[in-house]
Amino acid sequence: MSDYDQRVAEAVKLCAGGSREAHLYLNIICRSARLIDDLFDDKDKWKGEDTYDLAHLLLVDLPDSPFFTANRQHLLPLHLVALNAWKDSNSWEAAEGVKRTYALVIRDTLTELGLMVAHLVGGRDYLEKISLKVRELFIKEEF
């Protein structure tokens, strides 16, 4: 497991706050995000099996997730916002200066989804307790 994968696993654990269902939901989101990112960034290595895995995650596992089902009204708007931010980030990634800096920041909007999960499982106090720890796990040295 890479250092980044370890940091993602730690962030998922923190955000899930001991809830097995929340942990499984976040794993679905993380795996889907990784596959979508690979589809854009590493098309030469993309396999048919990856397409099936992504489709299964999004069409079967996600809608079948008890955590997602119970919290859909809170989570779905953040899915939309994270997807839009990721798209915008990809559009600005090759830019110079301020736009590139913003691209590197807004691509991590998916972190907000994890933090919403933390709030849903543990309330405001738990969210505030782990928020900066989770953000620190995703600090990158690209700036």
C-alpha cells in the first residue's frame, strides 16, 4: 500500500468514526474516485475489468449502501459539488499561477464529503475534533 493509500485509509477511518456502514460507504466513494481518476489520467492502462468495477460500485454498491440510503439527502448534494469541483480542477490543472494553485485546492473538495460523514456519525463536536487531522492527511507538496 502506498503512502497516499495509507493516508486515505486513515482519513476514512477517522471520518467513519467507528461506524462500519459509514466506513463501507466511504470505501465505495474512494474506490470510485480512484477509478475515475485513473480513467482520465492513465487511459493506456485502463482495462475492461476497471469499467465493470466502476459500474458495479456506482450502480450496485453505492445505491445498496445502508449509510448512503439513510443519509442520501445530506450526501448527494456533496457528490454533485465534489464532482463539479473535480471537473473544474482538471480544467485548470495545466494553467499557470493562481489558477493552478486553485486547481490543486479544489480537487480535494471530496474531503468535504468525508467530513460530512464524520458529522453524520458523530455530530459537530466529532467533526471539529477530526477536521484538521483529516485535512493534514491530504496535504500535498505540489505548491
